[in-house]
Amino acid sequence: MRNLLLVAAAVPLSGCVVGTVAKTAVDVVTLPVKAVSAGVDAATTSQKEADEKRGRELRKQDEERGKQARLAQERCRKGKALPTDQCTQAVQR
């Protein structure tokens, strides 16, 4: 009776072991593919983020140039221009 119980318990366990071994084998085979895929995704994301950051920097610089141009125009209008202000161009705009 005892032997029968051991055999009965061993049969389902052997299926689990085989299933685990098979799953491990599949994981080992697909690991390089997943690693390369993850690397490509990370590189793409990094480039996208770099592009977005560069775009933000360019917009900020453009806003600053516009602000400085408006300030120069205002100084020229009031007659308090700095030596670096180009009042003829600022007034014409």
C-alpha cells in the first residue's frame, strides 16, 4: 500500500519536473532575443527623450531671444537704448 502511494505521488510530480525543465529550456533559448529587444527599446526611448530635451532647450532659447528683443524694442521706444541695442531694426518691427 505504501509503495502504491509513493508511485501514485511520483507520477504527477514527474510531470511537474518535466514541465519545469521544458519551461526553463524555453526561457534559456528566448533570453538572448528578449535581451536584444530590450536593448533596442531602451536605445529608442533614450533617443526619443534626447530629442524631446533638445526641443525644449531650443524653445526656451527662442523664448529668451524674443524676450530680449521685446525689451530692446521697449528701451529704444523710451530713448534709453543700450549700446548693444539696434534701435533702427527694433523700431521697424
